[in-house]
Amino acid sequence: MMIDLRPSLTSHLAQRLGALQDGFRHNLAVLGPVGSGKSTLLHEALQISNPNLIKISCTLQRDSAREFVKRFATAVLRACLEAPSEAPLEVLLEQSAAVVPKTTAAIHQLERYTMGHVQTEAFTHALDLIPVVHEELKRPCVLVLDEFLHLEDLGSSYAFHELGKRVMTWPFTLFLVTSSSTFRARQILRERLHLLFGQFELISLGAVELPAASTWMQQEFPGVSHLTPLGRFLLHWIGAFPWYLSVLLKRMNELTRLRHSRGVTDLPASPARLSHLPGRARREAQAGAVMFPAAWDVLGSPDGVLYQWCAAQMERIVQQRQGPVARDALIAIACGARTTQAITQRCGTRRNLSSPLQLLVEHDLIQRKGGCWIIPDPLLSCWLSAVLGPRQRAGSLDRRMASQIFEQTLKAIWAQWVEEAGQPLAERIRRLLSQFRNETVSLDHKTGRLAAFEALRTQRPSLGQETYLVADGAGRRWCCLIHEGKLEEAGIMAFEQFCRAQSPKPSRKVVVAKDGLELSAKLLAKEVNMWVWEPEDVHLLFLLYGQPPLAR
């Protein structure tokens, strides 16, 4: 059973698709790594969108132009006939002649490309089936090109140019493209498809939504949900990658059944630090008992699916020019190096790392935020620090030692999360500011320096649930407003009065709200020059400074 893990985003896409019927067209680009759930999102959005639309969905692969023509023609006929996804082209052609004869005839005209004739024209002539379908059925079209970057593999240097021309001149068609190569896709959209009459709205997939994730997790592994400590931990650790989570939960399920079949009922004691957390049911303890061995089986062991996935990404990097240096830089970032200087020191090299780091950026393995580097994939980061890094340093490790190092690393991640999960947001922000060492970072569309502070103090205003944090260091003062819920305009007004009363005047006014700001509050904060840290910004800072992400 397929479960929609991002229902609000699905609804947004469906609204965009439905607006096409009313003459409003806004093309969409959905970007996210492999395993982030793009295909599921598209399937759900197409299912609930306006049924009057002709929904042509074509998943691209590393095909020749000949194979692309067949794949695309099949997608067109499936949409016209509302046929099942497994229906072959030959059967569809027999059925379509009576329903869409003009479209069927146009597809027969494409048969010359299957014989190797003028391959460079195959792509453009296949695309031109869309206006034929629209004219014949008198209905607007949605064209989904899943993994659209594979258009580069068709042997035509003009594929994106031809696509762009049709994006601009076909108001009856909404284009929806997806890609797992985020960096490259943004580059193509910016440089080749940044069109006057065909702009693309970029949607980057983040973490899954909690209620939907809870239902799905219980389906995969009964007893784990976002309400249990282990379920919350897994969602924080790898919640933006449903495929990773599915592999881990499946293995946990297998180990649980295996224990029951062997009559194993004794469970290791839960960490003492879990005593203050809710939901300590036996099933939760049982899940915790199998989480570490399951993680080793899928991620730590060379036989594991996720191990092999991570290793394949490293192999792809190492084969590139300066690949070994890039791999070492990636391990350094996973082990806590944030700046280029820190990476250079940890790698023990005097070489210029700009090219190796750029290589990692282009492969979506790292991102630069101001002067800081992060690995957006936490599971890959764990594998680098707990598996590949120790092996590189030791030269080789036997299975027992490798297993011990992996389990120690993962347990340290778990213990840190347990300790931080119950902490008030104000305390976590105070600890975060104490770690700043004049790094430069980009947040809230601004680039600023994170000053090193010598003294930090908190105080509570007489009204409201906010906490004010005053940080002093090197002749500068920051004032921070920290709110556990969603911040309203009154909170901003009170904080501005607090800042005006400060002596010396603060050089920075920072606003942090766990659930974000109301629109009016955000506008007011911008007007009085406050630096707003949205939840995703706080998540980034926690990641940069080795803290667990913001509890959701």
C-alpha cells in the first residue's frame, strides 16, 4: 500500500495542475536525491488532480533516441486511453486507432526512427505528439518528464533548447520535470530553461510530514511512530530519505521475527537518559534492541544494501580527476570539519581543495552555506565517519572491529539525540552560539559572520512565552528572541522594544521560532532589520555544529 508522505506538498502540486484547466500555467521542477520520494509524490499528485487533464508521464532512462521514441509514444497512448502502466505499445496501438486516430497515425510516422533514421530529429518529433493529442481530445495536457536530465543522453546537443521552445509556445501544456541530480538540474533550469513565458517553480523535497510518516512507519514496522522516541530519532536521522528508512525498517522487522522464532525475549536495558521520555512500551524497547544490529546489517556491513549504495557513490567520485582528494575531503567534513581551512588541516595537505570540493558539489554530496560546508545526507555522513573513515585510517579492519566502531558511532549519535531531545529550544540556541568561532554562513538569504562570544545570558520577558538571549563578545552584542511555538507580530514588537533599550545597541537582532513566524510577524521583523532564522536555518546550524536537528 502506497502512503503519501508529503500530503501538503501533494495538494500543492494538484492545485497547480488543476489551475491549468482555468488557463493558469505554472511549470514545476521537483528536485531531490534518489530515495527521497519523488515518484510517489508525482503519482499521488496526478491521482488527485483534475481528471479532465491528459496526464502524460514518461520516466526517462539512459536510452538511445530509438528507445526514447518508443517509451514516449507508449506514455502518450496510455494517457489517451487511461490504460494501465504495464500496457505495451503494440496493444495500445490496436486500441487507440478508434479513439485517437490522428495521434495513432502520428505515432506510426515515428516508426522510421526505430529503424535508425535521423536520430537527432527523433526527440523533437516525438515531443510534437503533444499538440496532436491536445487538438484531437480538446483537453489541456500535463507532460511529466521524470529524471529529465537523461535528455542529454539522446545524442542531440539541442534537446534542452527544443524542450525550451515548446515550454514557451505551448500554453495548453504544463511541464513537470524531476531530477535526482539537484545541482545539475538547477544549472540546466537556470541557464537553458529560464524562460520568459515558461518559468519553473522549483520544489526541493525535504523531510516527510509526521502524521503520514507515522502511518507509514507502523505499516513497515509495527510499534514505531513519530510519537515514540525511536521513531522520532529515525525521522530526524534519515527522515528525508524514505528509501533509506524503508530498508532499515524492513531489516528491523526481519530481525524481530527471527528473535521470536528463536524464543529470544530478553531485551537490553534502555539508556537511562530515556527515563524522562514518553512511550517506553515493550514494543518500543524491542524496536530499540534491533535497531543497532539492523543498521549494521544494512549500512555497516559490506553486504548491506545501503553500504553498497554509499560505496558506489564513493567509487564514482574516486574515478574522477582529483577523486581521491575529494573523498578525503568528504570524510573530513563528515568528521566535523566545517570550513575549507579545517578540511585542509584534517586532510593533512597543502593542496588547493577548490576543485575537489567543487567536484563534490556537482555530485550533490556536499553543499556550501556561506563559508561552511555540510553533507546534506545524514546517513551517508554516518557511513563516512563510522565505516569508510576508520577503514582509511587503519588501512584495513576485521569485521569485529569494524562492527564495534560502527555501533559506537551510531550509539553516540543516538545518545546525543536523546540528551538534546528534551532540552528547551532556548538552551539549545545558547549552546549553539557558544560554539561560534567567526565562521561565515548563509541563512535567510543573507550571508553573515557567526561571531565568537565570551558571555551569554538569558532572560524571560514579563509577558509571553519567549526567551531573550544576549550574547557579548569582541565589542559586539547580539540579541536573540527564541520562541517554542509559532511567533506572532506582538512578540516581534516587544523584542524590538527590548533591543532599543540595550546598551550597547545590538549589532545583530536574531529571531528564532520553532514553528516559524506568522506572515505579518515576518514582515515586521524584516522591516526592523532582524535576522530571521527559520526552522530549516536552525536545522542547518545544528548540522554544522554537530548537534541533533530541531525536534519536530
